Amino acid sequence: MTCKSNNPSTTHYLAHQRLHATSVPGGARSPSLSFVKNASFVALGLGGTNMLAMLWTLCTGHRAIGVELRGDPILGVHWNIRSDMYHQLGLIDKLMLHRYGLDNLPKRLDGKLFRLADLFYHPDTKSRDIIPGAIIEGYEKELHMVGEIHEIEYIDDRWKDGKPHRTVTTVPPPTIPKTPCEESIRTDMKEVLDGPSTFQAAAFSIQLLLRRYLEALEKMDLAAGRTPRCRLFTKHRVVQDGSGLIRLPCGRVQIRIEEVTELQYQSHVERIRTPGSQFIDLGVPELFSIATGVNCWEAEQLGFQQHDVMVDHGDGQGSKVAQADFVAGQFNILADGRLRRRIASEFDRHGNESWVRQIAVGHEGDPRVCWLIVEVPDFVSLCPKERGLINENARNDSPEYFAAYQLLLYDYYISQASLVLEIPPHELRRVAMVYGPKPFSLVERIGTDARVATNGVVAGDSFGNGHFLHSAGAMCGMLGHAYRFLEYWQRRADGHCAESSLRLLADRIKADTDTLLEVSAKEFSQAIPSNFGAERGKTVAAASGIDEDKRAKVTAKRGRKWEQAPLNPTDWRRVFMRNGRTWSDKLPKIDERHPDLRGEKAKL
């Protein structure tokens, strides 16, 4: 049975505020501790998955607490987004209005209702080089957050019959919904992930939209002197001394958090408990969710473990770990509303063929956004010693080694990005990069059970991560896992017990992730991208003339080259800018000739 506190009077609330202001070190810097114990729901980690889980909780009339370590959203990657996001945000707007009424919902600066779906996308507004905060607050009334996808292109550079071969296929763009529609929300994760991407947006923009809505709810409730529907602690973490997650005899978990100060200490980012601050007891919620990303410390404290995902790619080599190596970067290039994929044959020194995958993602009307990710085959070495760039006796931690490694990494990335963008390498080197090139290793991992306590689950990438070239991991967490929290609270309202409802929630998180891994498996050995949609995939297969069922041989033995965390959030606090021009013209037309059949190579 969950403990619930009665709503105190306004007088009690104001007295509590005065007491807190005089008793907590830090004064105005520390958040008020009003009504933080025993909320219905606690979200540990405020990425897209948990913020949507909070919103679904609020829609059903329950209080929610959010805890985040890093402050405001900072993740700068670009997502390819399925249409379900628009429809789900529309449903949240509808449920919130029905439950709380117009006067008890956030407004923008012009007094208009803060509608999540309308700011995400609206047919009467448009996209360009946006400033998310200005759209949210109402300064930019003619813009919305996302860009439409207008160009979907597939370049197939796999060799055919022992010779270079290129097929370029352009498929019709997806249909853009004009209004959010509750009936269009798909609850089958396979349908969602196999469907085409419809919108493109910076992860930061979407996360900021959700965060500002939650903050506005908290602010208006505190100002009105009533029990806040949600509370946010955005410079906080679970207490690190072992007393942050306390498992009670009944199996439920009590949660304690601490305020954190982040600092640069001896060339490293360090986080320490804010000097003079007190631990904050959140009590025992009915339900909590841990979704803090890969390598989740909080879940491990409760005994949660992940294992590598093994996949049989049908290449005759049996099951092997689902992993691959990539380099990512962002150029100042007008890729516009484009989703471009490329697959190509690469050969090692023995002539063995591998397939590598690359993706370029833009944002409608924004010349600063061209996210480009390229795969690095396992036989390609970026070690300066192996490449003969420096003396083999040089120390691996020396400036000489690091400079040579960075040179090799940049040269490799530019050479591959050029093949996707059709911009010559010497021109691409003159273009500004705001991020990267950043190498990382993708290793798919998953837990056995999403339930970690009588009252808690693990969700998002913290439970399991799949491939990311199709943005399926983000979609699985936000459109799948988060939506299951609405189902949980609906079951509770229908009289089902917390035990059975949480068991079903955990099972559905697991099922959604299993589907994510099933879809992701195609990205390792099959040629057709999953986020083109099934029908567009058939069009691409027919145009290429290469058997759709053909599988690449995936190396059975390979080591993890780089760290697992893709695009580590701490990266966004560092300067990566490479000065250069902004490419604001259209991209060059895709050459119909295979790169190996152009120029000097064609003469050999």
C-alpha cells in the first residue's frame, strides 16, 4: 500500500516555504522541498522516455517527480521521428485539458495555451533554423520544432558480379499528418519501427519542449500555493554512498537524492555533492522508472544486469555479438529535409567483402544541420603506429600519437562523408563542423527483466539498446516504453492491483525492446534500411537488382574499438568547432557512377 499525504492548506504551504528558506544551506539556489515525498511516480533520468512517462502520469491525475543530473537537455544528435510522436503529443494535450481545464494549464507569453503537439508541428507554421526556446515561449509564432522529410534517397554501392555497381533510388516522401489523431497511435512496436520516419528534429529540441512544459506546470502550481502536480530536480542524482536506493522488507524501494555540483577538475569533468547541501528523501513512490542511458549505475545498484545481444545473421557463421564501429559528426551544410542512406562494399587485404552503412540527416530549412554517421569496417585501423605515421616506440599517451590519430580519424571521416554528400573532400574540409568526428562502438545489450523492485522498472536505453541509424532506440523508448506507463495508470484506475499492473508494464517494456532488437538486426547484415518503411524498402530492393534476402558476412571475432556510450552527453560541454564556411546551397546531384569508376580510378 502506498503512503499518501493529504493536501495541506495554503497557510501550511507558505509556512513550509519560509522554514525551508532558513534551514537549507544554499538559500535560493536549492529547490523547495514541498510535497516531494511519496509521489505516485518518480522518474530517475529526464530523457525523452521518462519525461513522456511523467506526462502520461500527469494525464491520469497522479503526481510525478523527475530527477536529472545534467540540468537542461543538451543532447545534440538529430532524430528521424515516426508520426506517432505527433499523435501521442496531441493525446497528451487532449487529456491534460480534459482533466485540469484551461485555467490550470501552462500558457505561452502571448497568453495562448501551451500545446505540445502544435509546437512540435503544425501545418500553418513552418521549419527553418530554429531557436527552440523562442518557439516554446512564443517569440517565434511562425515556426515549429520539427522539419518534414521531403527527400528519401538510397545509394547502393555494393559490388555486383565482381565489379563496382551503383544504384540510386529516390522513394516518395511519407505523408505528413495535418492534425494529431488519437486513432493513429500504434501500440505494436513492430508497426512503429517498420514504418517510415516522417519528421526530423534535434533531440535537444524535443527534450526541451517536454522539459519546459513540465517546468511550467510546476511553476504555476507553486505560485498558486497548491500541491504541485510535478516537481523537478535537475541538478541531482541518487545518493552515491549506498543509501540512495533502499530496498524495504516488502520489496519496494525508498529513494534519496542529492544536489550535485559539476566542475572541471584537473582536465576532467567531476561531479560532487554540493557542499553544505542535504540529502532529499523522496520516500516510497508507487512506481519509479530508471532511464538514465547506457551503463546505468542506478539500475545496477538494484541488481540489474545486461548481457550482450547475440544475433544469427544467416551468413553461416552462427550467432555473434551485435556490434559495429562508427564515426559521427555534424557539418554546417544545408542537407534540408533529407534522409539519405548509403551502403557500400569494402574489401580487406585478402579480398573479403564487407558492407558498410552511412547516413546523412538534415533539417528542413536549416543550413547548420547535417548529421552524418559512417561505419568503420573492423579491418580498418586508425592506429598511427600500424599506419606508419609515427615511430612504433612512441608512447600511446603522447601528444604526437594523439595528433596523428586525430589526423587519421579526420581524413577517414572526410573521405567517407564525401561519398555520401557528393562534395569533394577538398571542399568538405573547408566546411565548418560543430561536432566531431567522434568515434564510438555500438554494442547491443539488454536486461533479462525490466522489473528491478516491487515498485520499480528500468526503461529506455538503460534496459536495452539497439541500432541507431534508424533512430529506433529513441522511438522505442519514447513511443513504446513511455506509452506503457499510460497503460499502467489506466489499469490502476480500472481497479487492477499495482502488482499485476507493474508486472505487465515490465513485460511490455521487454517486448518493445525485443522488437527493437529484431528490427535492429537487419542493420548489421541486410541492405534495406528499416526506417524507409516496408513498401519503400521493396521499391529500393527492386531498383538495385540485388537479392533482398542476401546477407553480408559479419565478422565473428572483433574487439570493441571505442567506448560504448554513443555521443556521450559530456561531449556537449566541450568545444568541437572546426572553423569553416556554411554550405547553404543545395547538395550536388548524386552521381550515377560508382566512385571507383570516376576520374583516375576509371582509367586504371
